[in-house]
Amino acid sequence: MKNRMEWNLIHIANMYRGITTVAIQENCTEARMAEILKLTGIATLVVSRDQIEQICKMKGSLKTLICVD
């Protein structure tokens, strides 16, 4: 997700709740993103609209997808 106000709000909310934020660069390849999801066991992912299709192709522990657009 690009630098935007929502990113800061999500990160602050995560810190308040004791949740670890894992940033994934926007230019990350699909293979690398799948590896990150697998290694971290991420259950919830916050993305922008242009990333939804790429994320939906992946398998893993992802249970919740939140779009901020």
C-alpha cells in the first residue's frame, strides 16, 4: 500500500492493540509476497484496490482482506 493516511492509522491501531505490522513493498513480486505471507502467518491484510487481484491468487493463512479504497 502506498504511503497514505490510512497506513499510519492502521499502524497506530496495531500498536495500541499489540499487533505486529508487517509492511510489504508495493513493487514486491507475487512469489516474494506469497513467501512473506507464508513465513509470517499473516491472517489479515490491508491493501489498496490495485493489489486485490494479486492477493486473491495466493494461498496461505490469510483470513481477512481489507481494501482501503
